[in-house]
Amino acid sequence: MRKVSIVFHAIATVASLLGISLTFSAVSEYEENLAGITLQKQKISEEEKKLAELRDKHASDKLRQRNRNLDLSDEITEFKKTVDETNHKLALTKEEIIDIEKSIAERISDKDSTIARQSEESTALEETVKQIKILRSEIPRIQEQIEGKIFEISDFKNKSAELSVGLNTYSEITSEIRGHYLATLRALRSYQRTRPWLEPGEELSLELSAVDLASGYIALSEGGASGVREGMIFSVNFENQEISKIRIKKVFRDYSLAELIPLVGNPAKLLTLKKVDLVVM
């Protein structure tokens, strides 16, 4: 029994020692872990500090880059403005060059034209000088002709004086004949206005009052006052073309009634006309 107790006591002692050993081991491991955590926290703190520094540096670089970009943008804008002004000046210069070239071409053309004109004028002057020489050589002959014309004029004046005497008598005869002519002409015109009939071949322009192809009758806007008589036959014309023929059936003072002569022309065309020419047959 005592041996068992000793054994248990020994086991308990061993267990206690083992427990103490495990405890020290656990504490040691805990302390190591705690030290590791502290070290990690320190490293994290340092990394965060470095990250903050990097962030600040990045922000500073970004701000610096933005400012630089703004400066570059201003420089680009100014450069574009300068380029535009240069292009505008270049375009103006090109236009001035074109105008100058055109002016030079015009001056050259004017110069050529002037030279050609001077050549023509020189040729014309030479021709004029030749003509003057020819005319000078013709002066004696022209003087002879003038003297001959003067003689002819004198002879013509003498003949004119002789004829003037005869013309006085002729003028009296002519005046009397002209008086007879005018009197006859007035009589003919009065006869033409007052005679109450129409002669064959005479033309009368009038309006068609009504056209009835079914009955064959046509109403005319002229009557006895214009010389229309019953039984007269007219050729109905439009624009110098015969359309039909009609015969007067009834006559009143200012209008008359006519009938179409069958199988002559195209009476249907009268439906589209308002004014026609009647020629006495």
C-alpha cells in the first residue's frame, strides 16, 4: 500500500513537473507570440506611415502633374493661337502674292497690248502718210473737178431759173387736179359708209349670238343696218380658213338669223368660236 502511494506520489510529481513545464512552455510561446504581434503592429505602423508618405507624395506628384498639365494646356492653347495667327497671316500673304502675280500678269498683258497697239498705230500712221501722199497727188485733179462742178452748178442755176417759171404754171394745174382727187375720194368714202348693201367679196366681222346644230340655225350680231339682206350667202371664215357657209333667212335691224348650208365645211367648230369673219359670196 505504501508502495502504491509512493508510485502515485511519484506520478503526481511527474505530472506536476510536466504541467509546470507545459505552463512555462505555453507562457513562453505566448510571450513570443505577443512579441511577434507587437513586432507586426510596429511593422504595420511603419508600413502605414510609409503608405501615408507615399500617398502624400503621390498626391503632391498628382497636383504637380495637374499644374504642369494646366501649364501645358495653356502653352498648347497659346501655341494653337499662334499657329492660327500664322496660318491667317500665311493665307493673307498668299492672297497678296496672288494679287501681285495677277497685277504683274495684267501689267505684262497691258504692256503687250500697248506694244501691239503701238505697232498697229505705227502701221496705221504709215498708211495715213501714204494716203496723204496719194491725196496730195490727187489735189490738182480734184481742183479741176471742183472747177467743173462750179461750172455745172452755174449751168444748173440757169436751168433752175427757167424751170421755176414753168413750175409756177404747173403748180396751179396740180392744185386743181389735187382738189378734184380729194373731192372724188371723199365721195367714195361717203358712198362706202352710206350704201345699204354688201358687195360680193366684202368681209364683215361679227359675233355669233347662238349656234344650234340640231336645227341648223345661227343667230348673228349684225342685221340690215350693216347691209345684210335675206337670201345672201356668206362664207364663214376664222383666221383666213373657211369653216362653213350660211344663208340669211331673216333680217332685223341689228341682228339676223341664218341657216347652215349642209355638207359644207365643219359647222361643229362654230360651237367653240365667238367671233368670225363673213365673206359675201
